[in-house]
Amino acid sequence: MKVSVAVLLLCVFASCATGPVEIPEDMTPAKIIQRAQEASDVNKYKIALQYYETLKERYGDSGEYLCTAEYEIAFIHYKQKKYPEARREFEILLERYEDVDAALLPPHFQILSEKMLARLVELGF
């Protein structure tokens, strides 16, 4: 049975395509973060970004989840070498730590963002 090259290539490219991920409405923030990290660990950044954006949309009223999503999005852009975008995002996140409610935010994202900004400055961004 012969399979045409065009059909074979179409199947290969279709299996590599990453469309929008369906994220159940009742998925917990912890599960969203876990799925995002799993995708990021295997360099599926587009999928990871979808999860983090969903985290922001659904749970952005929580400082912890908002900071988690913003830091991870910026870090993914850094890994993708989208340095100007990453820098802007780290700076926006750090501005949150200058606000009146900064004491309610997880401190580790401030520390990590400051370190990432220092790296970006070393790289000339």
C-alpha cells in the first residue's frame, strides 16, 4: 500500500501543530501551574504560556498566582531569547513590589526578577 509523500508530510506537520489548549473551568490553580511547568520543561512554550495566561485570567486577583504567572511568562520569554519583552515583563512585575500591598506578595518572585534583570543588563538589554 503506497502512501503519498504529501499525505505523509501533512500528517507529520498536523501532529506537530499546537492549537489552543482546552483548560477545564474547574481546574485548580495548582494543576494549571503543574501543567504549565510540564509543558515548559519539554520546551512547549506556547502551551505553557496558554496555561499561565489562564492562571492570570482566572486567579489574577490572588497576588501569589498573579506573580507566579507573570514571572513564569517573563522567564519563558527570556528562554526564547525575547529579551526586550522579558525585560519589560520583569520590570512590570517588580513594580508590584513597590505598591502598598507588596508585603502580601511572595518575596521570591521579587528576588528572582531582580536577578533576571541583572542578567538581561549583562546581555545588553
